[in-house]
Amino acid sequence: MSLTAQGFERPTFTEIRAAIVERMRDIYGPINTGPESAIGQQIAIMAERENLLWDAQEAVYLSQYPDSAAGRSLDGAVQLTGITRQGATRTVVTAQLTGDEGTIIPQGSQASTGDGDIFETVNTVTLGSTGVDVQMIALEPGAVLALAGTLTNIETPVPGWEGVNNALDGDTGRAVETDPELRLRRLESLSVTGAGTVEAIRSRLLQQVSDVTAVTIIENRTDTVDVDGRPPHSFETVVQGGLNQDIGDLLWQVKPAGIETFGNITVGVDDSQGTVQALSFTRPVQRYIWVRVTLTPDGIGEFPADVEAVATNAVVTKGDELGVGDDVLYQSFYGPLYREVPGLELAVIELGVSEDAGIEPTYSAANVEIAANELALFLDTRVTVIVNE
């Protein structure tokens, strides 16, 4: 057995051992090959070694396919479709810089959060009478939080620069892309060779713009302005992660000629004829989700002493799986809670939503609808766990 028209075929350990036994009996005649005999034990050793060689051959065969490869082999397999594993990304946040009008803030100027995480400006800006908005990116990769209102400390002294603040949470970075994440992104990027179609635009943003983690495209194919303000024959690209200019540059390369872009962010892109083109896209509108969990132990199982932390982690982990435009279904949190909290008899989930991260809303046992250009955000400080003794 090996490579056939049906693919790689290999014998099992039992088949290997049986083949060795048959061959030895052909040579030596009737012999005791039972597992308790010396010859039987020798046969088992030889069969185990041969089985390991078959394991290695099978692993080599499977390493060429994205669905079965892992680690560095997967890196090589996905390169056949033109993509590479994404490294750790850095948190990006929009901050408002204030101070004396006309003050120039150089690219790379730094500010920090109350936790000491440092961010730097991605381009040079000039302060206006009411300040200026600028993207800032964390120096360190990974899940560095930049919650609304926490980026407040100026680290780079610039005469005339007096204040910095972020009205919204930043797009949190992440660790190096895992194997399952890489396989999924490969599937989502298979239309990358095209341009102009929704799938091609989405695929190329995911593949070719650093730190982009989610893309949703909404079209208005009608001859009139739609209910959300999109012009006739336009499209809105909702993008999570990545730098504004990088996104605008890519959109100019792939958007259909004569079709207008729409969104709450606009950047200028120099075309080949020296004209500055305005490209628009949307950053997801942040919806802050609050969760109230009421737990009742069954009195039989071993209810965790740190149940508040366990339940909170289960809720936030599940919530973080949601992407742009995904509704928050309160029923979806029951499974993680019952799975992670032993000794649990009853759980009651209630949700609330606010546009301000610091204002706790009213709760209800109902789903939270998220629009196509919105993103549900979860945080452990917005989860309340109540235990009925």
C-alpha cells in the first residue's frame, strides 16, 4: 500500500504485524508468535517501528493540503494560493489630539494609556482649532487594550500639543494567526485574483492589507439613495482593523470604475494621472454589550469558588467570537456557562446594550440586534455575575 488513484493508503499496525508473522512462518515454519513469546515480542517491536515509518509517510502526504497540514507545512500549503500566515497584530485606535492651532504633531509621536501601554501616531498631522483626529498604533503587538477614554497621557513632548483622548475603543490586536484561523482566511480569500466583485474586494482586503481582521460589504444597486444614506450604485465597505490609508489604497485598486464608495472614513489616494481620489469606507459602529448572569448551584456538584471569574470568562470568550454585523443571541451563552461551571443547576442570561462604554443600560432576556455596519464589544468589566445561594 502507498499512493494509489484514491490517494495515500497505509496498513494498520495489526496488518503490519500479521504480514511479519506470515513471512516468518514462511521462513521458519510453525513457530509460536503469541504476544507472550520472545519471537512474538520481537515481531511487535518490528511492527511498531514500521508503523512509525508509515506514520511519517502519511504526515508528509497530508502536509501538502491546507485542510490537513499544520504549522510550517500549512504555511507552505497556503502559499500556493498567494497568502501567508499573519503575524501578531497591533491595536489601532483613533485619538483626538488638541492644543494650539497650527501645531504640527510628527509621525511617531507617542501617548500612553493609564495602564502604561504606548501608542504612536501613524502619520504627521496639524492641529486645527478643535484639534485633529489621528490613528495611533500600539508599539507592542497582541491584545493591548485601548478602551474609550484611556489614551490620555502625552509621552512625546511637542510644544503646543496639550491633550490626547480616544472617544471609542480601539481595534484590539491579536497573537499570531492560528492554524484554524489561517485555513478559514484561505477559504475566504480564494476570490483574490478578481477585482470589482464583492467577493474579490473582500478577499483582497483580508489578504493584502495588514491587520485587517473582518470585512463586510453592503451594496446599493438601486437608482435612489437607500435608507442608510448610501448613494445610488455605491457600496459601503465595513472594515475592522488595518490602517485607513492602506485600506483606501487597496479600494482604489479593486473598486469598479464609476462606482462610488461610501462610509464614515474618507482618505485621499493619488492615482496614476496625478489626481487625488477620495475613497470612503466605514469603521464598525461600536455597540457595548452588557451581560448579567444569575447562577443557581445544584448543591451536588463542586461549584467553583471563583465562579464569578469562570462565568465571566465563558461569556466574554463566546462574545469575542462575534464579528461585524453578528447579532448577540442571549441563548448562545447558556452552552458555555453549563460547560464551564460545574455544579450549575440554573443560569439566567440578560443582555443590555449602550453606545457609551461607561453607562450601564437596562437588561432583558432578549437578543441584541446588530446592524451590518456595527460590532458588538464584550469586556469582563461589563459582565455581572450573581450567585443564588
